[in-house]
Amino acid sequence: MNQQHQLKHKAREARQARQARRVVNGIFIGLIVLMVLLLLGYYLWMG
């Protein structure tokens, strides 16, 4: 039983790590897209 519990615990940790990486990547991609949109808007407004 203990070995199965350890395997489940490791699988849960790996799943949480993947999810955390997805969240961080999503935030960075969102910030990059926002910066590009702001730059485009600025150049169109001032252009």
C-alpha cells in the first residue's frame, strides 16, 4: 500500500508541476501579446 501511495504522490506532484509551468508560460505569452498590442496601438495612434 505504501508503495502505491508514493507512486500516486509522485504522479500528483508531476501533474502539479506541469500545470504550474503552463500557468507561468501562459502569463508570459499573455504579457508579450499585450506588449505587442500596446506597441501597435501606440504607433497607429501616433502614426
